[in-house]
Amino acid sequence: MRLEQVRRLAADLMATMNSVIEGKPEVVSTAVMVLLAEGHLLIEDVPGVGKTMLAKTLARSIDCTVRRVQFTPDLLPSDITGVSVFNQDVRSFEFRPGAIFANVVVGDEINRASPKTQSALLECMEEGQVTVDGHTYVLPAPFIVMATQNPIEMEGTYPLPEAQRDRFMARISMGYPSARSEMDMLVGHGLASPLENLRPVVDAASVRRMIEAVREVYVAESVRQYIVEIAHATRRSDALRLGASPRATLHLLRAARAYAVLAGRDHVLPDDVQRVVVPVLAHRILTTGETQSARRSSADVLGELLHRVRVPVPRES
């Protein structure tokens, strides 16, 4: 698929999602960017701002298999991955797939599940496969997990371990809508949910071809070096006690490729990398106690590091 087709289909997808998610074009574009970059998305914000609505809107906009999982403390790992059941008719075990076997998996309030259940997602999200009773089952492609969590309410929740957070390509916050957007929401959502009339604009096969096209976007060696230097800067920073992992470096490259395509280019610029640094890295790094005492967030630290890392400049011909 040509990049022009990818941009056109992505624009249709974002327009459809923006018809439901009022006044949040940047959030919508980030969700589509993660989809095209073969990543997973963590949506973290206070209740009632549309976290689940965003995930369901993306799922409805694509003609593919969708499963929603309501994470609760009594949810079992087998509910996610599946289980082998003995079939009396054929006198052998047969595998019954769990909720993870879908193109789009919407995980609502993921931090309410126990650590044991959360760990069932590790192999699925990283390798696109599930191993049950010694047998490995490949998940359908494309495959994206869109999980929501509420960072305010701590009672009855289990914070995501770093290994789990590192598997999410990006984390976004919905934020409160503007007054104008909230007025439009009262008109558009007051009588019925706009999801009821939403029709898919792309199918799973088209998304697979879009992803393959994004993989081929050109990245100069100097830009790749820039990405590595940003990652190393987080590991050397005195303001952080945990820097970006090599997986984060790879995710930064993939996200920059997808962002460049959405911006209408067939190559990655340092600006593309800078635009995706915060959503891709902020949820993976851990600040020190002194940094927290100074009320500096991980996004603040990343912003300071970007000013220190030398930006590559194009060579003169």
C-alpha cells in the first residue's frame, strides 16, 4: 500500500473517531498512531472523561474482531488467555480461546485485576502469541490492547508493574473537554450514543497493509542516533531512578515513523521524535524522591533532556 493511501485511510479513521470524541483531535491521532506503529495504548485519567469511549470508538471504526474485558479482582488468567477443556465426545483436550483472541482488545480498568492476571498479558502484548499447557497459539493481526485505568482511586487496585507498563507503546490522558466541546457533547450524546450509528471505515486487512507500509518509512542514521541518545540521556539523568529500556527505544522509532506518515511525510524528522517522546517514554521512567519533592513530573524531566540532547541537522549538499 502506498503512503498516500495510508494517509487517506488514517484521515478517514480519525475523522470518524472525532465525530464521537468531541474536541480531542490530538488524543485521537495518538491512538491511530499507536495502531499503525503496532503498539498498545494505556489511557489513564480520572473517571468520566471518555477513556472507555475512546477505546470503543477505535474498535467500532475498524471492521475486525473486538473483545472487551472488564478487569476485576476475581478475573482469572485463563479468562484472558483461554483454557484447555476435556471434550468427552472426542476424548481429548481442546483449547477454548480467551478474550485476548481479537484484533482489538479493550481492557477496562486494568489496574483492578490481580498481578497474576495482569501478568497473563505480558506474552500476548510483546510476542503476539499465547502459550497454554505447553502449546503456543498465534494471535490475529493486527493486534492492539487499549487499556484504561483510573490513577486517582487506589482502593481495590493493583498498580501495574514496570514490566507491564513498558509493554504499552504510549500513555495518554484524555483531559477535561473545553466548554464548547462539552456543549457539543450534550447535543450529540444527549439522546443516544453516537456509537450506535458508527460504521467501520477500514477493515483488518487494510490495517495490516497500512502497518506494513509504515514499517518502510525511511529513517536516517542521524535520526536513529538521536533516538538512542535520548534513551541514554534518561539512563544518565540524576532526576530519574529508572530510564528508558531498549524496548522503549524501539517503540520510539516505530511511533516516530507512524507520526511522520500522519503528518504527510515519507521520512522521519527529529521533530517527529520530539513530538512522541512524552507519550512514549513518560510512563516508563521513574523519578527520584528529590524530583517528586520539587513537583517535577516525568514529562518535565523529558522536556529538559530534549533541550540537552543535540538535535541532528541536515547535511549541506
